[in-house]
Amino acid sequence: MFDPKEHPHRRYNPLNREWVLVSPHRTKRPWHGQMEASKADDRLAYDPGCYLCPGNSRAGGVANPEYTSTFVFQNDFAALLQNRVAAPPGGDDLFRIEPVSGICRVICFSPRHDLTVAEMSVGEIRPVVDCWADQSAELNAEPGIAYVQIFENRGEMMGCSNPHPHCQIWASSVVPNEVVKEDAAQREYFETHGRALLSDYLHRELASGERIVDVNDQFAALVPYWATWPFEVMIVSRRAVFGIEDLDDAGRDGLAAILKSVTTRYDNLFQISFPYSFGFHQRPARAPGEGWRLHGHFYPPLLRSATVRKFLVGYEMLAMPQRDITAESAAARLRELPEVHYRHTGSRI
Ligand code: H2U
Ligand code: ZN
């Protein structure tokens, strides 16, 4: 008898239409503790050497204002440039080339150098949500912008250059690869079923509860059935919202609350500031949006302790992604963790 808790199998990701290999037999042994001693965190609220702190100078010599909430600036080392050099797509079947233009910005979440999303209050995260929504609306309205990607690299393990809480926005004249896949999958699902793919998926997940990490009126957090990373989490709007700027007041509060919940659980898992890449996926700027559902992906690299990370190498580079612990057991662990941050005494909840 096939038992998905024991036997190797593959699971289908309907959002990107790829398969992931699951090998649950490799983690039959339970692991207890192996809790790394949490590193003493002696970061200061203000770091005179940080290029994101209020009042400090950035590359090129521009000084940041004495900001008190969020702060947005043009990336000084932007990967995309706004002035398109006019040229049609060129080349042939074997050598294709197209110009790409766009706008890259950096958003500081807080003037406090020592905070992270996990250690900010829901009330402090809410202005960040508003900033994302405003930026997304503004950039989607720019002529020549096809997609607005908001993402955060958290932690040195993810290549983040600075611990000051911040994220990036890259708005591009092309729809990037991952979004092209999700756009096609959601559009075609909508054409076939007349309902949004993630709406149907979320109903099934909420009914089963097995992979749910947390839920509020507006958003659900879950380990997707097809998760690749050990503690991958997806947050999904429970309302028919295509993009982040479409969130109403309650939706924004709900998003702030679910982000606080997920990041706090992450930090509590190994009692460290948990590294991840996070980003939203939303309707492309010039797409109808029908079939789309605003969601975010957390991709954290850690496996079973603060130092043991998962690499996507070997078989995964050459064949397909693979995981050991099942999505269900990862969800259960995250669900059972306390919602209060391990470093908090109760003053900052
Ligand atoms: P990450 O830590 O996620 O890499 O983001 C930092 C970004 O900040 C990075 O894209 C930009 C880098 O280009 N940056 C500036 O715009 N100005 C600076 O003075 C330093 C870094
Ligand atoms: Zn700083």
C-alpha cells in the first residue's frame, strides 16, 4: 500500500507546473532539540557605518533623510535602467536578445537598524505594507513597466549585504520567468474552471488543515503541498485580490499580522534570526488579473538547525528538486511554535 508518509513520490506544483521529488523515508528518525545556542545579538538601534540608517551617506555620497517610518530610494547600483535604448528584440532561434529597462528601488522598513520583520510589531509592519502598495501602484502605472517584483533577502546566508530591515523592488519592462509560469497557470485554470487556482487550492487547504501554519480573516499561511524548501511557506490572500495595491484596510492589517506570525515562528524554530528570501507574486501590470490571487513565497534555506542548510545542487540542478521532510511535518512544526518571539519579554509583541 502506497503511503505518502513513507514512500518516495513526486508532487505537482500547479502554479509553475513542475514536479518535486519527496523522499520521506530519509527522515524517519525524529530529531530532538539540536538547538543552537542563540547568538548574542548586540546590534545597535543606530549604526554609523550603515548605509541604510537615517542621516547616513550612501554610495555616491547622497545622505539619507532623518526618516522615522519607511524610506524609499532609487537603488544606487540598479540592475535595470530606466532609459530604454530603443531596439527591437533581435537575433534568431539560437541567439536571442532583447533590451530590458526598469526601475530598482530599496525600501527601508524602519529607521531602527536592529529590528527585523519578526521583531517589529504588527503596527510597525502595517506602514511597510502601505509602502509596498503605494510603490506597486505607482510603478504599475509607469509606462513601459510590465511587472513589479517586491522581494526581501534576509540574512547573510541569503547573500543579504546589510542587516538593516529592508527589501528591494525591481520593476521591469518584461514579465520575469517565474511570473510568466504562474500567470499562464492561473489564467488557464481560470479559463477552464471559472475560478481562481489559488482560491480553489486555499479552500482545500483550509478544509484539511494539515499544511496550515496560521490563518486570519484575510490571509492564510501554509506549507504548500509541493514545497521544495524544507520550511517553505506561502501566504495567500483569502479575498479575491489581484495585486498588493488592491488590498483594503482590513487586508493590509491581515497581511501585516500574517507576516509577523510567519517570521516569528521562523525565528523561534531554531532560536535565531531565520534567513529567507521572500517576495510577493501579483498580477502583471498589463494583465487582466482574472485568475490571479495575491500571494507571497518564503524560501528559507535552513534544514534541521541554525547551521545545516539545504543546497539545491546535484540531482536538483540536473534533474528536479527534492525534499526529505514532508510538507505536512514541516507545517506541524511551524504551527506548534509559539507566536511570541523568543527574544521578546512581552514589551514588543
Ligand atoms: P540586499 O542587501 O538585499 O542585497 O540589498 C541592498 C541593496 O542596496 C543592493 O541592491 C543597494 C544595493 O545595490 N545599495 C544602494 O543602493 N546604495 C548603497 O549605498 C549601498 C547598497
Ligand atoms: Zn542601519
